[in-house]
Amino acid sequence: MDRLAIFVPQKVYQPYTEADRLRYIRDAQLKETIFFHSGQSELGISLDDALKQRLKHMKGKDDLMFVGCGPSVSIRLQWPGYRSWTKQIPTMDFKNPKGPITKVKLAKNVANCVRRFIEAVEGKAMEPDSDRRWRVGKRHIKAEDLVLVSLHHVSKGSWQPQLRLRRPTSQPDLHPLDASLSDL
């Protein structure tokens, strides 16, 4: 992976109360991180490719995801400068035969979640004292500018994507960042 990759510096999602943190994190059996690889040597897949279903070279694209899970999971985004955001996605594919979704379908669903987040917050004010370099929207960071690197099981029923910029930004002060989700 490119050592100069700039990751979106998300805080890891946690439930609000101590009791919920115990129940949904400590006492839960969290699954392993799901990594996304394209056919190239770099880690991650572009959200643009996922949205346009151009993932024929994605490694493990037909692997079944969320086997034995409930009907849906929550995708959590903790984008800097914005309120926490969540969207549920189905874990089942209802085509014939019905079964768990594939990794390629998961990538598309997560990409759609990120796109919907950007659409939902575009034009809204960022939180006070936020780093404006992480502003999202048509004239700022768009879904097409992002790469899905991995998906982390952060609490029972909740998964959080690790995202990075596709290419260095034109913003001069934005330096490569350590990915906070990589510490999981």
C-alpha cells in the first residue's frame, strides 16, 4: 500500500453508555476485519468502482459475508467535523437462491452508505472548530475521491469502514495520517 495514503481520521464508534459498551463490545463476539483488495497491489477499492460495479478484479469478490448474522447490520461513519452517522444495510441477498450477500455486494452497499452520508450533510455547517479540509460535498470530498480499505466490526451489529483518499488532495496542509481504525 502507498505509504503516503491519507486516511479519513475517524474515531472508532462506541455506544454512548458504559452498560452498552460492556454489552455490545466487551461481551460481544466481534468478527475479524474485512479487507478489500483490487487486482492491483494496493489495498482498497475505489468507491467509484464499487458504485459502478467495476469490481471484477476484486479479490474474494464472491466470498459470502455475514453468514449466520441477523437480517441487517449498521454501517457507522464518524467523519471528522460531522455528527455520527449510521445506515442499515441488508446482510441477505434475496435473489434465488436466497443467501448471504457477497463481498462485492457488501462493497457496493458500503459505497452507497458513504455516498448517502455525503449527500445528507452536503451544505450543512460542520461542527465548530472542525478541520475544514475534511468538508464533504460536490466542491469538496466526494464519494468518487475515496477508497474503501477495510470494514471493522466495532460493536454488536455495527461495522465501520476505514476510508482513504484516492489521491493526495490539493489542500497543502493535509499530511498523511495514521489510521485510527488500524489500531483495532
